[in-house]
Amino acid sequence: MTDARIIRVAGAIAEAQPLGDAALYELVEVGERRLLGEVIRIQDDVATIQVFEETNGLGLHEPVRRTGSSLMTRLGPGLLGSIIDGIGRPLEGLAERSGDFMTPGMTLPTLDPDTRWSFAPTVEAGAMVCGGDVLGVVEERPGMAHQILVPPGSGGRVAEIQEGSYTVSDTVATLDDGTTLSLSHPWAIRQRRPFAHRLPSDRPFITGQRVFDFLFPVVEGGSVAVPGGFGTGKTVIEQSLAKYAKADIMVYIGCGERGNEMAEVLHDFGRLIDPETGRPIMDRTILIVNTSNMPVAARDASVYLGMTIAEYYRDMGYHVAILADSLSRWAEALREIGARLQEMPGEEGYPTYLPNRMSRLYERAGRVESEGTPARTGAVTFISAISPPGGDFSEPVTQASLRVVGALWALDASLAHQRQFPAVDWDISYSLYTDGTTEWFAREGGADWAELRVETIRLLQRDRELREIAGLVGVDALEDEDRLVLEGARIAREFLIGQNAFHPHDAFSTVAKTYHLAKLLWAFMRTGKAALGDDVSFEKLDLAAVRRAFGSVKTAAPDALEQQIAEAEQTISDMGAP
């Protein structure tokens, strides 16, 4: 391929000539240091390139070399537990070579080329295979089977396949046309992986956070936007989901976040233990780290890289959750690149194609039937944090997300300042998945789950109205029934939807505990109304005992939950007794 030369450099953007025969999104090596970049515009024989690495020191007339392929990542065993940057380079390996600061132009393969994996074939020589079929299995982590798939688009009759110990690049099978298959295969990160059928989902994605599971549930394969201003707890929520949510695989994308926050994530994830398996949480996690001081082009690529890895494990039949923190930084990268390309700006300077890009990204989530045999069903659930400036939800990134997502978990700074966690604004938040999950929750939680949810939302809405009135006339001026509503809503906020992320028995809530807390809340409301109807004054109700009972249920260990529920029921029953 003919070498081109740099004719212009502006930040993360470079222009090279002649490159008129390059392909859009083709990967190129820029300059003497061979910085990685990709072609994002071609005009006549001039190609515009976004460079994924720091361009300081890049000069005019330095060479640009084509690679003939787009930005690829290698998919195979060894991804779980890895910490990689936005273009797939392992950070631990880079640190060993260059220290704490990466040297521009340094490249390392995503998968360790020297690690050997024990491969057990599931097909025999002579079998016909096609894209998506399972060739065999590798134990990637203890208890975590990694299925070796025939790459999409490949297929034929197996001429040879053998059990043994292999690296990710060794040939494990040969087809009769001479095609060789290994434990890994490359895939373009901007290209969606194929599947057989998209499936509806009626199974909720259990987060362990009562406000989400009870009030605003999301299905496996759903998409959620989590907008919130600074200090509203987005990162803590995503860490809680990474630890407790019911997903087989977690992909955490730190997209443009501050370096100290990502350092905290790396430190905490390395110590977290999966409560179900007792093994480190990193055994089922991939961390993609792209901090705010890294080039914006790599920030753009990091989200697509995370989605591609998630789709790969989805094709094995796993439920994968993507936690992206945050898409606002990704959109800012698009804005900066668009500005350097002198594109027509849209609202607040974002490119006019921002809604289209976000829609295409969100639509890669879903529950699907995978290609190939044996039959497998997998899902990708996409939970994206958004950081609107000043907490303004009318800004373009939040609004573009709301056009596509199925659920909104809106975080409120005022609730966070009141130490409400999660600080979810129940007036703004919503879920379009509620009806689809009702049957599951009725079966696994309780038959009246949906009714309890509706009544709780009404209680919280009525509470907001009454607090506005009380702010004018004082609480003592309200009728006893209205004061009971205020107390019930307070219990709902503190004990039903509020949790302590650092308490061993309250950081995660089972569906059963959530249901019983909701039942106790409405037992309290019924008992209180009955007592007030029997001419018992509000001051005579033993509310302190009730609150202690709710607190005991909220923090009860699993083996003590039934006893605490029974004691709380008795306390509520005795509440209005003379």
C-alpha cells in the first residue's frame, strides 16, 4: 500500500495525502511512532484521520500507513478479569513496559498470546459447522465456561479437531477447505454481531436496589438512562449494580471519567467479592478504562469496544450487563471531533447526527437467540450514566437518550443532599417495562406486587403535595390522615426504597424482602387509618416502635428475615392499641 504524508494536524485530527483509496473507518498508522488512528472522512485524495493517541510532537510530512482493516478487537478466552483501554490494549501490560504513563505508539494484543487454555471439543471430525456453532469449551475462570464459536461468516465440514492445550492463536480445528479455526477471532468493534432472532423479554434484570426493582424495573436486554448532576451517586449506583445485579458477565466502561474516580473503581473492584460464588467480582468483569485525560478519539471507540465484547458473551448464551459511565463524555468526544471537522453544529454544539448515533448504540442491547447450534439465548442490558451540566435534563444527550431507552432512573441532587440513596426522583423516573415484568414479579414476589407498586407511587406523589402545603401552614395544621400519609411516605423513602450501599444486609435486597417491606408499609397505612377512624389521635400512634421494626426488617440477615417480619407485623398491629 502506498505511503501517504501528513499535511495537517489539529488536536486529535490529522489529514493525510494521498489517501483517496482508503476506506471509511479504516485503521491507519500515523507518523514515525505509528500512532493508531482511523479514517473518518475522505475528500478527493485527502483523508481525515482521528488519532487514538496523544498527537504532541506529530509533524507534517510524517508517513501514514494503511492497514487494510477497520479497528478490530480479538475475541476469545482471557477477556474476563482484564483491564483494557478504549482501543483494547491491556493496561497492566502497558504499565509493565512503559511505567505509569503510556508511550504513544505502543501496542499490545488484547489477549495474552502466551497463556495456554485447555480446550475440550464438542464436535467431531466430519461434522458440518457454520457461523455461531460451538466448537468446544474452555474454562476461562473457575465455573465460567467459555464457548469457542465458529466466527460469523465461516463454515464447512470439520476435517480435524483435537483436544489439548492451546494459545489463543493456535489452530484447534481445520475445515475441509483448509480454513483454520483458533480459540479467538477478530471482530470490527463498530459492526454489530449477528444473531438469529430478537426475542421479547418478560424476565426482569434484578438489580438488588429496591427503588429500581419495585418502582422502575428493567428487563434483561433492556436499556436504561441514568442522568444525574455531580454528586448524585451515579458511580456508587453502578458499582452496586456491578456487585449485586443478577448478570452473568459485567462490562464496565469508564468513558471520559476523572482519573481518581477510575482509580477508585479499579481499587474497589479488585477487592469486591461476588456474594453468590464467593469469588472475586473481577472473575466475571471486564473493565474498559478511558479517563478524561486520554485522547477523545479513544473515548469514542471505548463504548463500541465494550458493546462488542458484551455481544460476544451474549452469543454464548450469557446475560451481560454493560455499565457505561458516562455517555455524556462520549457525546462530548463526538462534539470535539465534529468541531475540528468543521461540521454543522446542532443544539449546544453537538453534531446533528448525535441522536442517530445514540439510537444505533442503544439498539445493540436486547435479548436474542444466538446463531448456530446448540440453541442459546443471551441478552445485553445497557445501563448508561449521563452527566448533564448543572443537572439540566433538557440538554441534548439526555433528550436523545430518552427517545430510545425503555427506562429512566433520574437522579436528584436535592435527594442526594438529604442522604437518600439511591437518589432517584420518582416523579420524573419511569419504566416502559413494568407491564412486561408484572407476571414474573407476581409469581416470584407476591400476587399483589403490581397493586403495591401503584399505591406506593401514589403515596409518594401525595406526600410531595402535602409537604408543599405543610411548608406554608405547618405540619401540625394538617389533618391526622394527612399526617399519616406524610409518615407513611417517610417510611417508604427511608426503609422501602432507601438503602445503605455499605451495609452487608441492605446493600442488596432480594425480591422477597422488597415485597415484604411493601406489604408492611401498607399494613401500617391500613392500621393507622383504622386507628384514626376509631378516634385515636395521631400523637397516640406508637410510630417510634414502627420505625424500629421497619429498620430491623430492612437490615435483617437472610436467616433472620422471617422472624423480623413477624415481629414487625405484630408491632404494626399493636400500633393503635390503647
